Amino acid sequence: MFMLYLNIFAASSSPFSPEDFLNKIFGNFWSLLINLLALIVLFLVLYFVAYKPVRKYVEKRRDYINHNIHDAETAKRFYEAKASEGDKIIADARQEAQAIVTKAQDDAAKQATQIVEAANAEAKERQQRADEAIKQQEVKAQKAMQEAIVQVAMDASKELLGREVNTKDNEELVANFASQVQEGKRAE
């Protein structure tokens, strides 16, 4: 615009006067006033039609964003607290599980020891019963052998003596034979 005025000023052939300069810059006063009022009306219309709604929208948007940020921070703190509680619960559960495993291992070891001791006691008892049964069988076998040997001896003495042996003779023979058998067994 300034260039336009310079061109107009340079194009005029009249000598330079301050009034011409003002007239050329401002032109008609009423025209200037109307343009100035139109500019003010334009600014007012733009202010009420565009600036205020845009400003309200921007403030609402800022409030919405601030509210979301606040909610996000609150949620973050809440979930961090829950996460730390969860970590604590997991750590407690691990400790409890470890304690249960340790107790179970101890109980299993105690039960294994008790089972082994019970098995050893039962084995000793069976061994004792077996030893007693063997001794009883040995005694029975010895008695049976003694009776068989006495019978053979009696039969042999009948043959040798040619007569039947009486009860007194029988007892003497049995006693002699039993003592010989006992001495022979001890010698082995």
C-alpha cells in the first residue's frame, strides 16, 4: 500500500505539499471513518462468532485433557498399589509354599524313618519267631530221633538179650542213650 502511495505521489506533477500528502494517505475522512468502523465491526463479529466459541472449545478440551491426565495418574497410582499388593501376595504365597514343601519333606522323612523302624521291628520279631520255631522244630526232631533211636536200641537189645526189656531197663537205656547223644552234640 505504501508503494501505491509513493507511485501516486511521484506521478503527480504538482509540487509537494503537506495537505496533498495527508489527502493522499488518508483520502476522504468519511471513507476512512467508515472503513475504521467496518474494521471494528469485523473484529467484534469475529470475536463473538469465532474467538469466543474457539476459546470455549479450547478451554473445554484443556479441561477434558487435564481431567483425563488426572484420572490416568489416579489410575496409575491405584494400579501400582494393586501391583505392589499382588507382588506382596505372590511373595507371601511363595514363602508359604516353600514352608509347606519343607514341612512335607520333613514329614515324609519322619514317616520314612517310622516305616523303616517299623519294618526293622517287624523283621526282628519275625526273625525271633522263626528262630523260636526252628528251635521248637529242633527239639521235636531231637525227641523224635531219641524215640526212634530208643526204639531201635530196644529192638536191638531184645535181639541181644533175647528177652523183653522191662520199664526199669527201658528207663536206664533211655537215660544212658540221651546222655551220650547230648555229649556227642556238645562235642560237635
